[in-house]
Amino acid sequence: MRLFLILPIITPFMCYLGQPLYKLGDGAIRGNVITASPEGPNSRYRRNCKKAGVDPHPAMFPEVLPERAIRHMTEERDIVMDPFCGSGTTLRAAERLNRQWIGTDISLKYLETIQYRFA
């Protein structure tokens, strides 16, 4: 079993949010581009937080971002650690890909909302 540390740093991936690829210059679809939109106000996580009367994490990103990194850098049953897990997006992606995970965050408030990501 191996442990991988996922840090929120600049990756070789580029993410153009909400902009169609065919309008990005020469029209070529680049292999290092991930198209994804951030979670909207009606995401399951936000709905669950609202139902529980808690504020959701303000800086969420699409699950496809950590999912791609996890899929390419780890194997099933490896451990993914996210030391700044926020709302648990990376943790959820790790679990969906059959990886074990460890998440920490400085804010207990947001750690408590991770349960709504998995609900």
C-alpha cells in the first residue's frame, strides 16, 4: 500500500471553466485541458448543507480535477492524503476510485460539512 499526498498546487492540467473548447484560439482540442464547471447552487453538497443549516465551503472545485490526478498517479487501495481537504471534494473522488483517504483541514467548521459531500 502506498500513500500519496495531494496538494492544491499548479498542475500540468489547465481548466477552462464555462468556455467551449472550440472557441479557444485555433480550435484544436488540447489533451491537457479539462472542461468542467464548478458546483452550482443546486449541487447535492450545497443542498445537504442548506438542509442541515450550515454554510458550505466557499471555494469548491469540480470533482473531475482531483479525480484525474488520483486516477493517473495512484492504484486502487492506495491512500490519498489531502491536508487541506475543505469540503472533501478530493476525498470523495478518492473513494469513488476505490482509494483509501485521509483528510485534514485547519477549519473544524468545514471538516464537519464533509459528511454532506458523502450523503
